[in-house]
Amino acid sequence: MTEPQPLWADIKQASQLMGVADHVVRRACHRGQLPYKKFGRKIIIPRTALQPETANYEN
């Protein structure tokens, strides 16, 4: 049995999943291309937004 994936990813995890640099993910969040929540200084992104069929971001 496989372990369930977390529902959220931080900037580093998201950039690794998307195959882009950290600043690209940060920029997409601030432009409104990726949904995110902020907890203090930490930004987290729902994993459903990182799947290729639902992602809406540009480099």
C-alpha cells in the first residue's frame, strides 16, 4: 500500500514537482497564476494546482 500524498506543497517541493526554479513558482503565486496560502513567511500551494492538467502558470 502506498502512502497518501500531502495535500499541500511548499515552494521548494512545488518547484521540484514542476521542474522549475523556486523563483518561478514564487512569481506564479504572486501573479495569481497559482493558488496559495501564506502562514507567516511560508507559502504553501495545493498539490492539485501542480498537476499538469490543472496548472495555469507561465515561466
